Amino acid sequence: MSRLNQAALADLSAEVERPGYDRASVRTGVVHLGIGAFHRAHQAVVFDDALKAGDLRWGVLGASLRSPGVRDQLQPQDGLYTLVVREGRNEALRVVGACKGVLVAPEDPAALVAAMAHADVHIVTLTVTEKGYRLDPATGDLLTDDPDVAADVADIARPRTAPGFIVAALRARRAAGLKPFTVVSCDNLPHNGRRIRAGVLAMARQIDPALAEWIAAEGAFPQTMIDRIVPATTPDDIARLEQRLGVRDEGMVKAEPFTQWVIEDHFAGERPDFAALGVQLTDAVEPWEDAKLRLLNGAHTAIAYLGALSGHQHVHEAVAVPAFRAYVEALWDEAETTLNPPPGLDIAAYRQQLMARFSNSALMHRTRQIAMDGSQKLPQRLLAGASERLAKGQGIAAMALGIAAWMRWQSGVTEAGETFIVDDPLAARTAELLADLEADQAKVNALLSLSAVFPPALAADDRFALAVTDAYLSLSTPGAVEAARRVSEPL
Ligand code: CS2
């Protein structure tokens, strides 16, 4: 079967939306670090919209910081891929043309630095996942003892990490008399702009203090809130699309219809007309970010562990279980009191919409996908809200159950006794903490000592430890579904 590529575009059926612009004339205005499915289904689509609107400055050069997988999918396809938007029985297809190519950073780090330092590049976006920032999840400090961070400091001409590439490219731009690009973090980190800025400055200071000063003065690292549910593509998705397109697309991505991008209005240089492209520009992103992290992502994380432990493979299946659905509402009742909703966000309507999004059965969003990297996600999704509620003397039964479910996940066994690999940068550490422990209480105490996840003051709060221990015990017996029912229907 032949592949989707530039030549195949003309033969696609009329129902497929495609780039209507002259791709050969598109310049590279954006470099994206971490070109996974999320970028292709979210930011790249906005840049594609800018190109469709006639502003040809916004082509995207993607970079993979680790594996060649995406490059190998997209190169034979001239950078083209299909966005498959699914809801219920509806499926809309759009071929996105914004991607100018993909570099695999470890193959030639200097080539990526040079590309980022090109005068046409105005924006560097990132989706490198929480752990890619090389920051301590609890404190936000650069992990200076991380071997890759240390290697970047020692040889910044050949970086390995996301902050390293940004520092190296900004250094090259400064030397060339160019302005910095704007760094737009698109990961679900709290204060993502502030965090990447702090990481970049911490690294730059070790290399060249004058460079750090220049970045601090001239650079821009706006905060963002990004939202679209983009489950990992499966072989079955690719086979189904091939049936519809008549050509094979190894780089396809699937997503829900909903998409949102809120960006702090702070740029170092040029940018597309974001407002005209449906992106919200604002001075205050944090209220949006907190609402999204604590309601959407908080519920995602809790339901992912509860669901996966009790054998529910997909999010829509988990929220179809009445006890889990009621539990999500109880969790939102708790989280909602910690928010300061921005003007324009109606929390009741947002919650309703979220439940409908979670129930989208066409997405097949795996609970185990969301369960990945939980140590990096817990602080902003569940722990921050829990400590704010405790500070106000409020209960945290629902949040504690989500946290306890993460703890149980670290044992690597489901309720049915099936074993699995815990996919988390701290997995070795949690396994070591749990080794040889039998009693539930001892396991909870051991995990609470993990200061990279639990801020010591929170771990030392008896009310917190008690709530998490109760929840952990109820996960042992009677198990996740019943534990969720108890939280949402207290006696
Ligand atoms: C999910 C997110 O995998 C996860 O941790 O919670 O990727 C979620 O789907 C997105 O943040 C939605 O915008």
C-alpha cells in the first residue's frame, strides 16, 4: 500500500480537509521540541491554520529528543499526517501540512541548535512531558545532579536536554546579534513558563552569567494552558484510516473535537495572529491552568489508577461505572473549592463538559497511558489542592483516594493479581522503598517519605497521612469500586 505524501494529496477523497497553501513557500518560524502525538494534534494544527490563513511564516520543524520513531513515520510522508477527530460515530479527517521536517536530536545535536538559532525562528514550543524539564517536581529546581544536565553544562555545544537545547540556541542567537525566540511550554506543569525559564536560567548561569542576564532581560517564557485529549495511536487506528484514505499514514494522530490554548500575552518577537486563530491571549493564565490541572488532569489521574487497578482499560469505561462517575463528581466538589475561576469559565458547565469528554467512547483512551509518570503529575494534580483544603480545615477524602490509588499502583499488581511494569522515572526508587514491606501502613509511610513527590510539610500533616492511609486500606479491601462508592456516598 502506498503512503500518504505530497503526491497523494490530490487523490484523497473530497471529505478530507487538506493544506490549501503552497507548502514549498512555507518558512520555518517554529521549532518544536518533543514532537509526539499531542503536538501534532494541538499546536501544529494552530500553526497549520495560520498557514491556511495565508501567513506562511509559521511552518514547524519538529525535533525528537530521544527516538527516531516520528521522523521515520513522517519523512516518507513529506511531513504530512492526518488528524482524525472522533466523537461517537463521527470522524472528521484533516491532513496537516505545517510540519517541515523532523530532526532526531541525539543523531546531530548541533544541527538542532543551528536550526533553532535561524533568524526565521521566532517561537520554540515544547511538549517533553513533565520529566523532560529535569526539574524537581516538588520544588521546581533544576536537577543539577542529573547526568544529562551535568553533561549539558560541561559541553553546551552538544546538548541532550530540553533546557540544554534552549540555552545553546539562545547562546548562538546572542552571538549572531539576533533576538531570543519565545519559549512556549505546552506541558501540563504548573506555571510551566516560569518553570522552564527558571531551569534555563539556572543552566545558563553555570555556563555564562552574561548569557543568563541577557536571557532574563530579553527572553520571553509565557505561561500557557493547553488542552486536548490525544490518546496514543494504535495499529488498529492506522489500519482503519488506511481503509478510509486509500493510502497508509503511519504518522496519524487521533483526538477529541475539543481544543483550547490559553497563552500569556508576552512574546520576545514575532508571532502569528493567535487571537484570530482561536487562541486565548491573556495576562493571567494561572486561574485557567489550575482549573484544568485540578479538574481535568486531577480526575484523569485518579480515575486512571482506580480504573486500571480494577481492570477498566479505558477512561470511558471507567466513568461508565456509577461508583467511579460519582467519585469523579466528589473529587471535583473538593477541587472546585481551591479554584479562583477566571472570568469566562463557568465551573458547573466546565464539569459537565469534562464528563462528556471523558465519556467519548470513540477515543479509546487507555487508563494505563494516563497512569504513566504519576510521580511527576501527582503534585500539581492532586497534592496542591489537598494541601490547600487542609489549610482551610476541609476534608480531602476524594483527593486522598486518588493519591492512595497512585500508591497502590507502585506495587505493580492489579486487583486481579495481574502484574505490570510501573512506567515512571521514579519507579526504581518506589520499588526500593516498598521492597520487603508487608503492612499497608508501612507502605504508605514509606511512599510519604518520597520528598520529590510529597512536600515534607504535607507528608508530616497527620490529617493528610490519616486520610491517605484510610483510602489505601479501603483499596486493599473492599477494592477500588467500593472504595470510590464510599467516598461519594459517605455513610
Ligand atoms: C492526561 C493528559 O496522560 C495524561 O496525563 O491527563 O494528557 C490529558 O489528556 C491532557 O492534558 C488533556 O489536555
